[in-house]
Amino acid sequence: MYAVLDIESSGGKRGQEKIIEIAIFRFNGREVVDQLISLVNTDGAIHPYVQKLTGITPNMLRRAPKFHELAKRIIQITDGAVLVGHNVAFDYRMLEQEFASLGYEYRRETLDTIKLTQKLIPGLKSYGLENISRELNIYNPQRHRAAGDARVTLELFKILLEKDQQKDILSSAKPLNLDITRHHDAGKLARLLDLVQPEAGVFYLRDANGKILKTGFAKNLFSELNNIFLLDFALKDQVVDIQTELTGNDLISKLKLYTQSLANPVELQVDALYMSSWQVVWKNGKFILKDSDNLLPESVVAFEKRHKANVLLRKLMKFPKPDTHKAAVYLVKKIMYPGENFLLKLPGRSLDETAVIAIENYTALGYGYYRLHHELQRFEAFRKTLTPLPDDAFVIGQLITWMHKYPKSVAPLPGSDQTLAAGETQSLEQLTTED
């Protein structure tokens, strides 16, 4: 659980500032489950610079609650949560300072989105919240106000959660349900599953130390986890917390888990079920079909079903043999992709959201989500929010399989002057027929 917050202060000497506005969004990794937004009556002066920057005046605070009136609510909404903020050290210091004046020691763990953004989205011009919102196309209708800046921080945090392939952020959040070990198994499972939605996504089962015991994906997370607990009694006894991430579709679920397993192979071990077995490899000047649970270095594309690999092999025989492995991969993409630059549009995590996978120069850039059409049209900004994907045999096979099953999901890449070739689109339909 996370508490994404932003605080506006009165300004002045360090240690003497007062909170004049606070916004906190309690976020479970999927949605906001609680929120607090309030001006705060300080009974003191506000620095002129702060008034000009925020628009908050002493007159606006006269009828606002004082901090001691909000203190209990702040404790409740941040209980058991990691505080997330942009330069969170400032927000945390302000809370510690205000609570100390009431004789209360306030302690929470924190995450700073500045450091996380520097790590996960390198190369931005600057890492101030205003510049990040501009470069990543995050709309902020209330700049330099607690609610507006906290919402931008929340949207940024959602992007960072997707980009965090090693799941360092997930590991920082304490399990929510440590007390459930005191309950009867039936009650424990009911409380665990009560947090899970019956939608498409990935799951991480953790023990009391936060270690990931098992991960997987499902079209219906609730049903899948319920079945796991019914069949695996040993795992059921160890699980203390469930973390889920909605994806909206199976393709991104598979690619997400696969990519995370490459980044963190020790903790995130993906079952063989999620790996491709039938691989078309380029070796000794010819294409060969091999069955292997692990990706082979010479593999150019991998499929879950043998007949798909056989169909591709028959197509490859009609073309001149490539000279190198790189040329072999390029040939497969040229035959099977609908063009050099395109998008795959997929169901999003909610009805008003669309998921996309971007392919540029025959290379998978990554996946992301958008709600408004203009977000996608500003593609250079949208590109920075994409979660990278490895452009290897597994990913190529998954993309081809999806395109052949759902040819209407293919769309032009914004800004690209290339149209999808009718002949290549037809080959996708032909493959579906041959399947």
C-alpha cells in the first residue's frame, strides 16, 4: 500500500515552516482507495513568494481546519503505507515537524519519485515535477497546489511501477496482511482474495518477509488464485500477501512476466508454462525447428505451438537464405510483420483505457497505456512512458501469434509516413487460415 502525497508550506526559515495545504492519495497499486485534500489553517504568515507561486493567501486559510484537527485522519490514511512523493524528504520532514509539535512521533517508510524517475527514465532534461509532467505528457490543471502535484506524482508513480522490471518498488511495500496468520485458513484466504479483482493481470504471492513465492498471470486473477490455494496447501500456508497488477490482456501479462524474469531471474522464476517450446533457429546456413524450454542463442523466433512454427518454416523456404543470424531475424519480421512501423492496440486496464505495444524499425520498443487520443499522438512524449521489451525470439513469437489471432489490433505508428502493406497484412490472414 502506498500514500502518494504533496504538501505546500508557508515558506520561511527551515524548521519554522508550517503546512498550508496537504493532499494524500492512498493507492493500492491499482486504484486510489482513499484520499485527503485540505487547506490547513496555520494562524501565521505565508511568504509572499509562496502566495504568488501557489495562489494560497492567509484569507483562504481562515476557515480551514488546523493541523491537529487533521492529524488523526493523516495517521489513518497513511497507516501501513509507504509515503511516495516528489522530493519526499521535504513532505516527510514537514509531517514529522507538525506531529512533533503535538508531542507525537510520526514514522513511515518513504519512496522518492525523483530518484526512481532518474533510474527508470534516464535522459530527461530535468527531474522537477513540472518538467517531468511536460516531457511525459501528464496533465496538471493545478500546478503548485497540493492536489494537482499529488495527482501528477500518482500518475508518474503508476508509470514507474510498470517500468520497474526488477520489482524493487514492490519489495519496498510491506505485506498488508501480516495479521491474517492469526486467523483460520478459511478466513485468511477470504481476506487475501478479497483484495483480488476478477480481471486480467499478473500476481505475486509473498511471504511475511516480502519474498515472492510464486508469480503468474491469468485472464481472471480471482479465479486463478482461488484454484492455486485450493490445490497447493503448502503454498497457501506460506502466503501472507498478494500483489496484483492489472494488464487488460494476456499478451502484456506474458511479456511483463517474461521481461521481469530476465531482469530478476532469482526471485521471479517464470514457470515453463509461460515459455515457448517450438523454436525456429538459424544454424549452419539453414532454418531448423527445435523443441526447447529455454531460448536457444541461435533461435530467431519461438512459438508455443508446433504447427505455427511449421507454417513459418514453409514460408521461409520461399525466400533466399539469409547470410547471418541477424539477417534471419530480419527476414522473419519482414515476412510476418504487417510493416516496419506499427502499433498493436489492446484492451486496457479499464474501459476508458487502451494498451499499446509499439514496433519501430521492426523492433519492439515497449508497451504502455493511454486514455486520451492526444496522448498517443504526442508520440515522442508517450515513448518515454513505455516499458521496454526485449526484442528476442520469445517476444517476436508472442507478437506474431497475437497479430495473427487479432489482425484488427494492428494500427499505424503515429508520425510514421509508412502505410501498412496490403500484401503483408494478407499474409497474416493466410497464416490464420493455415492454422
